[in-house]
Amino acid sequence: MLIEKESLNVLRDALERLEEGFTDLPEYSPSVDPEALQKVMVEVSNRMKDNFPYPHPMYCGQMLKPPHPIARLAYALALWINPNNHALDGGRASSAMEKEAVAEIARMFGWETHMGHLCGGGTMANLEALWIAGNLTSRKKVVASKQAHYTHERICGVLGLPFDYVPCDSQARMDLVALKARLDNSDVGTVVVTMGTTATGSVDPLPEILKLRSQYDFRIHADAAYGGFFTLVDNLDPETGTAFRHLNEVDSIVVDPHKHGLQPYGCGCVLFKDPSVGRFYKHDSPYTYFSSKELHLGEISLECSRPGASAVALWATQRLLPLVPQGQFADDLGKSRKAAIRLYEMIENDPRFRAAMIPELDIVVWAPKAESAGKISSLSKGLFEETAAQGLHFAIANLPASLLKHRWSDVEWDQEDVTCLRSCLMKPEHLDWIERIWQTLDKATKRVLHQQCKG
């Protein structure tokens, strides 16, 4: 069964309890035409069949983690009210729940004092962080690693901030020598440290970058949109674990609950260590903010209308699964990490494959062995299609030759990049399914290699 339906009974009970809060109102019965709804919903369900099976453990491709049932239920429940978390007039309960949920995320990073809120996703959250950085650093240059998300360059274009990339080392992390050269020769105001790149899951060397900050005086923004929740995991390698333990020393953090936080899209979160940056958001509204002396979330957000349902879903999820070390949430995330290590070991021990690098989180990138980058790319694409035909879904990543030449020293680099296979083992169930995944991969590989020999 792919679609869980038993929890719908819980939703009906919760809706009846919610309705009890409004029994003092005059009788009102919203008009609903069940037959018309049914007709359209049949169309919707038929159209939605045209999707990859994202919730299933045999889907290991893009960063599409199914929401937890409690998040789905709480989000749906909130939609019967449809609160707007811009001002307290639009969502009293959901605004309070957002503040509590965001505070729990901040505490996960060691911040008892902070300013932060939910956003539509990581792009908007990173935009707010860099907008604040630009205001505090006289609009100096922003730098990020070559493997950082492309959104940073695009955001800087929107904000009118100068931007530059820093080369990476063989582990796809920001190269410290190259960063120091940028700091020596450029007017750098902000360094974006990526805590889990979307291509390879690599984690930039934050402790060493913090040491450079003491010499050069720049802001550090941690883009932890993908990897932020791994701060709770106890089975990272020592160097990666140390980087996460230093997150409390950065100036701002972005994390996406709609990635590893078990939330529906879109739910991002931006956090600032110094609450006084709220002064940059100050604006006047003739009608929104006078109903309460309490902080309206619209006063510390660039976005105006925002779904209160996202906050309700996040609050409910964190209520069920607190963000604490050695809790169920952390344990499940640790299983994803174990699955990645297991798959990496299988790949390294199989003469048909080669890994691009050692996984730091739960993303594994690898490719079939061949004598040239062109042939590796061709085999990767063929294997991508063949595994999908057998019900196993990976993703494809194009990595530059400069990233892999050291590790793949025997490859003829007849092109500037190479196509690899990429697996995001985001679901805790992937650990139990890894043998099934490997069996399917093995079968598909034999078929692809056989076809190559025939050709």
C-alpha cells in the first residue's frame, strides 16, 4: 500500500472537536455539492497518477520526503480555518504555534535567543538572510562554494549584491586555501557555508571558516536547508559532526522543514542569532498591526500572507517527534545515514562501480566504471533508465572533472563533466530496503552492461 488512509478517521474526529470551539455562533451550514466534488476529485486522482512513487522506499531520487501523517492531518485540519500568519488578526493560534515551533528549531542549534520565522521555502529563507547580510556589511561581496545551491547567485542578483564562487576540494566542500585567497583579494562581507549540498550532501568546513572570520571579519550564513536536522544525529563522521556542533557560532541559519523535517511543501525557516536585525523589517501598515501589542510575524518577515497551516503542521510534528538527540526523530534520521553508508560500502566493494566521494549525510553519488568520462556518462544514463523501468528510481548528477580527477585518476577526461547516479536515502525505511534496492540495481546493471557488450 502506497497511500496511507487509516488516519482519515483521526482527521474527522479532530474536525468535530475543532467545531466545538465555535458552538456559540448562529447556525450556519456551508453549501457543499458532494456529487460535483466527487466528479472533480476523480479527475484529480486520475491526473495525480502521473507521478513517480515518491513515498515508496524504491524511490531514491530527488529530495522528496513524504510528510509525516501527523503533518498531513494537522495541515488539513488547519485548512478548515485557513489562518494567515501575517498578523494576529489572521491567525492567533497558528501564529503562537509558529513562534513555538521555530523556537524549538533554534534550540536545536543551541540558540535560546534568536529571531526567526517560517518561509515559503529555502529560497525565500536564504533571500532574507542575505538581505540582512547586505544591510549589515555595506553591501560587500557574498561568496559561496562552487557546489552551493545556485539560488545564492540568483538571490544576490535580485538584491544587487556582488557574488563570487569559491572552488571546492575533492569532497565537494569549500576549499579553504581558495577561500583565504578570496578574503585576501576581495571585499568579502558574507561567506555562505553549505551544511549539506543538494548534489552530494557535502558539508563545508565550518570550524576552519570560523577561524578565518576572526582574522577577516565577515558574516557567516549557514545554508542548512538540506542538512540542518542532521545536527541531532550521532552517527556522522567526526569531522562532519564537529562542523554541525559549531552552527551556534554563525550569524544566520536556514533550514527547510519540508526536506528532512517531515513537512509538506513549502515550509522553510530562517533564523538570526541577533534579534536586533528585526529593525530592518520595520514598516507601517494602517490596518494590520494595531489589534495587539504582541509581535505580529509580518513585522519580521519579507513575505506578507503566509499559510498558518504550515505552522500548525510543523508544531504538531514536533509535538509528536521532539527535536532532541536520541529521540525518535533523530533515530529515524540516523537510519537514513546508515542506509547511505551501507549503499556506499556496497558500491565500493563492487568492481562495476565507483563512488564519487564518501557520503557525509544521506546522499550517495556514484557511477559505473569505464575508461572515459564520456563512457561513464553514457552508462550512467542507461542505468538510470533501466532501474526506473524496473521500479527503482535514482536521480542524475553532473559533476565537474575538477571534482573527481583526484579520486578517479585512471579515467580519461574527454569531457569537462561526468554524469553520475545520485541517491537520496531520505526515508528511514531505506535502511530496511537497501538489500532490495541493491538486488534491483544489480539486475539492471547486468542488463545495461550486456547491452553494451552486444553493441
